[in-house]
Amino acid sequence: MTVGAAPPLENAYRVAQVDMIGWLTELCGVDRLDAYQIVAQAALAPVAQVCNPIYTVTRKIPRHSSRTGPPTAARTPNSGRKPRISEKL
């Protein structure tokens, strides 16, 4: 999660967005343009406060969105179910 605080609200959003892209690039080894795409599609941006002149926006991304590589059994939907007969053939 990253936080952007700035006046006006658009700048607070931009700060949180840029910080999240940098975080994904540095910690997860994702290319900068790929990180931009991930953040644009998977991240949430709730507005935290607008009462003071300095607005606050948080940027959140699910953990599974920041992992790289092929999906594992733990992250594959329905990984605990038995295969259907048609899937065995």
C-alpha cells in the first residue's frame, strides 16, 4: 500500500500511483511499463481524507497481483477440486 498526500486531489492520486509503480519495479523486479499496467488494472485507490487542504489517497494492490512467474496450485482457482471425467480424457 502506498499513500499520496498533496493539494489538490489529483496530485495526491498521482503521488500514490507513481510510488506504487516504483515499489513494484524495485521490490518485485517488474519492468516499469508492466508495473504501470498492473497498477492501472489491479490496484484500488480509495480516497482517505478530503477535509483538510492536504488530500490523501491510498493505493492498494492485492498480493497475488505483485507476484511474477506462472501461477502455482495455491493461486489457481478450483485447485482443490477433483478433475472432471472430460478433463481426464
